[in-house]
Amino acid sequence: MNYRVQPGAQVDDSAEIGAGSSVWELAQIRENARLGEGCVIGRGAYVGTGVTMGDNCKLQNYALVYEPAELGDGVFIGPAVVLTNDHNPRSVDPEGRQKRGGDWEAVGVRIADGASIGARSVCVAPLTIGRWAMVAAGAVVTKDVPDFALVMGVPARQVGWVGRAGVRLVERAGEPGVWECPQTGALFDEKEGVLTERGV
């Protein structure tokens, strides 16, 4: 075994865990989940049946990632984040009978490479969070988030842009639509609500 599982964690035999990954106490990884290399699954985190995660993802303590979520490479999921999977959650059907697995259609959250989801935020499926986007702590995300967007609030709304370093971008003086990362110097162009990174 080329990954580490701490005592008290539950990893189903059918789950695939990439080399160099760590699964901490009380975490649960369900059937047919697939984790890439170098992932960290924090204490008490939950990874649902068939969830897929890329390389170098981090799920912090008590994050709940319900199927059929898909996470790209380098995704950060903060403590106590919830990725939902049901349009119309009910315990029972209209006649009062308890619903079973086949009585509802699972919908998922897709998170692209490099995106970060802040502590205690909730992503209400179905939706997609773009590359290198950032969701502020405590936000409730109910619609798709563009690449590099910074969203916050309940419901979450875009308040700016961030670069790969996670630092808020600054619009260059005298150059409308040109944004710069104050940490890395990377430049971005904004057109019709879409941000593209120069030189990539």
C-alpha cells in the first residue's frame, strides 16, 4: 500500500487511493471512489460512492463530498464544507413511504482544477465551479462560478477575481479589462464576464 490510512478511518475495498495520499481518523471513503495522488482527507471527512478526485486535493476536517461530485487537480475543500446531491430532498415520498436509493436522481457538484471552497460553505448541486475560483467561507453557492471568480455571501455573488495564488486581482490603471495579480504579476484579460490568463 503506497498511501496512508490512520486507525479509525473507513476505506472501502473497492475505492482507489493514489500514491502518497493520506486518510485521517474517522474519515470515510465509500465504494468505487477514486482519489488521485497526494490527496489529504482530513479527520471525519466523507467521500461518497463513486466520487472522483484529481491529484493533490485537500479535504479538510468534516467536509462532506456527496456523490456524484467530481473534483479536478489541486482542489481545496475547507472544514465542514458540504457538496449536496439532491434537487428536492425528502425523507419520504408523497404517500409517506421512506425513500430509497432508486427513488431520487443524484445530481453533482463539479469543481475544476485549482479551485478553493472556504470553510462551512455549501455548494447546492447541480453546479460547476471553474478553474482557480474561490468561494469565501460561509457562502451558499447556488449557480455556476466562472474561472478565477471570487464569490461570497448567501446566496453567493461574484465580488471580484483571484489568480492562481488566491490573491484578489487588481485592475491595471488606464487599462480597462486588464487585471494583475499583485503577488505573481500574472496578467489576465476580462471580456464579457470571462477572465482569461495571458501566456497559458
